[in-house]
Amino acid sequence: MVALPFQGHLNPMLKFAKHLARANLHFTLATTEQARGQVSSTDEPHSLVDLVFFSDGLPKDDPRDPEPLAESLRKFGPKNLSEIIEKKRFACIITVPFTPWVPAVAAAHNIPCAILWIEACAVFSVYYRYYMKTDSFPDLEDPNQTVKLPALPLLEVRDLPTMMLPSDGAPFNRLIAEFVDCLKDVKWVLANSFYELESDIIESMFDLKPIIPIGPLVSPFLLGADEEKTLVGKNLDLWKSDDYCMEWLDKQVRSSVVYISFGSILKWSENQVETVATALRNRGVPFLWVIRPKEKGENVQVLQEMVKEGQGVVIGWGNQEKILSHEAISCFVTHCGWNSTVETVVTGVPVVAYPSWIDQPLDARLLVDVFGIGVRMRDDVVDGELKVAEVERCIEAVTEGPAAVDMRRRAAELKHGAVSALAPGGTSACNLDLFINDITIVT
């Protein structure tokens, strides 16, 4: 398994290995040297996965901005990864979408290759249809233009994944174009989703490039397994988790706490923090907020005052699956990254969707308009800033508003579908069995 050293890449790979572990397969997870010193988990994952590291070709102190990192990996990745591959006999290579040079390496070693698609099947469909020119798209310069694609609601250009838009720049656009091109060397596209969640999208891709749902890739305890009996209970976290927040949650009223997190990459601006904090103070609701130490947002006075008064807790990092599954959580204010989207679906928690970039705008449309489990929080159309009244409107809508009951009912239905998909005989469980049979036959 080959992944980049990002939280959103490493953990889906580890969870994928967990779901395949019943087949007594052996796993090697390869990522770049940059992650060697960052992985702060216990030794527990090593019982399931051998961790190996290869150079991305950049000096140790390089800031690793996206464009030079992608270029260096194109140049040095194939040779450095090949040195790892040559040391063992591998039945299959599985990689993430953002290393489009890996399938060619697999082909050169005559090893079948799979992509672990770590975004929505809907995003895969949009990328494929655009770069393979199977459907017509408007001028992507105009965010107000509409886009009609199979199995999706009517979209605007602003809803599309940003990496394909001119505003994101040529390097990102090139990366996705290379990904779609590399699919010629890919035998399986395995998706961190499940049929019941994106059935129309999955069916719409049957005659183009089939995408096989094998998710949700979450820790087994969220699917009803006894955590003590599962092979691995922890993730490969790049930051240490502040677990004391769970004790605080235990003292809160059921369905009362607003959970706020923007994932592992995005950072809050001080203005955003002050706006959301003011809205929480006005409504008097308890909150659990993830703000990493490197951000300045935690220094906002109104937030510090509320924490001091006991209204809420701010942590640098936490076990999101355990937080979302806690009965005290009422809603999730999220950036709509796909891992967070899957976790909120599996735990049955309604969302306030506040997307920023990459796949998040389309994920937000799915959460609100397709899955029906949330509302969209938007910046002001005049000055582009988030307003207190908008935050209050959204929190009320998902916790007390007329539609809140329907959102919770729909969230509970999706949660049931997620559990069923990976139960024996479920749609994803059967797809995993077929994949195991395929790589066994190949070898």
C-alpha cells in the first residue's frame, strides 16, 4: 500500500487493511520519509502493517509545497519505491489517487494495481467525465455556470472539485489529469463508500470505469465490533490525541454538544473563530472544538472566556470517531472532507457544512441535498466573511429547527446502511471478498 504522509491518506489505508485482515494477508504500507518522525501512534498498528519509508527526493528541511513535492515525486518516486518493491514478492499494489505515477511502477514490475479512492464516488465520476470528455462541461471560469451530470443534482461550477478549476492553478489540474490517465494501468478502483450511500453514482459508472465500494473504512467499533477483540484499535495519527475531552463529554447532556473540526490540513482564521465562538456564546450551547496548536485561532478572547467559564473545550487533536459516536454530540460543524463525511454518516450525526476546497464543495452538496443530513453555512455575499447570524441559523436548523427531526431520522437510516454494508453478505463485504479472490487468483 502506497500513500502520501497525510492523515487523510494513511488512515483509510490502515482501515482498509483492517477489513482485509481476516484473509490472513500481509500488508506493507509505504509512505515518504517525511512521515517517519510524525507518526505518533503506539506500536499497535505495526502488528498488522509493516511501515516502510522512501525518499520523496527533497531535502529534509524543504517546506514541501504541493507543486515542488509533486514534481519531485514524479522524478524520484518510481525509483525509490521500486527499491522497496524489489525486496518482497507482492500480490497487489494499492495506492491513493494523488500518486498517479505508482500504477506505472506496478505495471513495470508486473504486479496488478488498485486505486483506493478516498473521496466520494461522485467526485470520481466528475473527474473521469471531465478529463475523458464523456460529458459536456461549461466554461469553468464562471462559478455561476450550471453543470448537469448523470446521477447528480444540478451543480454550479463552484460546486465542482477545486483541483479541476483554473483558480486552483495548473499543478493541481495536471495532477488530476495524470490520475485519470493512470487508470489505464489500474485493474480495480476501490472506493471508501458504500452502495446504499451512492448507488446512482456507482451505477452510472458501470460502463465507463467501474468504481467498487468497499467502505465505509472506519474503525470496526463504529460498525458494532467489540473494540477489545479487533486487531487494531488505534489509527496512525500524526498528532497526539487529547483524550481528556472524552471525560468532559461524559458529563454533558445527551445531544447537546456542538463538535467543530476542520480536519488535518485546513486552518481557521481568527475572524472565523471569533464569529463561530460568538454564535456559540449567543446560543449558550456547549462545544468541543479542534484547533491545532500552530493556529492562532485559539487565542481569540471570546473563545478563551467561554472555555474558562466551562461552556466548552478546545483541543489540539482528538479521536474523531470516538467523539462523533458519543451520545452528547448534537451536530458536527465540518469542512466536509470525505473521511469526516464518512465518519459522520456512520455515526448518524447531522452536519453544518462549511467547505473550502478540493472535494469539499461537492461533498457539502451531497451531505445537504442528496444525503439530507445537514445545512450549508455560507460566507456573506457582499464582503465574503462568515457572519454570526449565519452560524446561529445553521446550528439552530440542525438542532432545533423544523427539519432537524428529519435530518436525524435520515442520519439514522444511513448509519444503519453503513453497518449493513460491511456485515456478512453486505454489499461492501461481498466486494471485499471478490477483491481478495481476484488477487489470490492473480498470484
